[in-house]
Amino acid sequence: MSKGGLRLVLNRQTDLPEEFYVYDVGAKTLAQVQLRWRNGLAAGVAYLVPPAHIRHFSSSGLRKLAQRLYELDG
């Protein structure tokens, strides 16, 4: 994590869109990011909208990110 963006490490090869949101569960912040580079399971993203507490977002779709999410392999 830096002032300008994040380095993400994924647990498997996943396609990422050019722009997306990153939710920090611990800090309860949401940031809009842009993919800048990709190398295997690592990816670098730059902030388009820096992290802000989830309460500052009015979109119900974005606020749902604050709920616990789980992924199950089928």
C-alpha cells in the first residue's frame, strides 16, 4: 500500500477489469482503482478515488461490499 495505489496478491489467476473497487475489510474503506500492471498473481493498481470510509458512499450496491462475502468453489 502506498499513497498512490496498491499491490494486490491474488490467490489464483483471476481476470481483472481495467477499473474496479477495492474494499479494505479492516479499515472499512473503499477505493476506486485502475489496473496498471500485472505479473502472475500480483497486480499493481493506482487510486482513481483514494480510500474513504464506506459510510461516505451512498450507492447501496457499493455499501453491500461492507457485508461479509464468501466464495465457494463449485
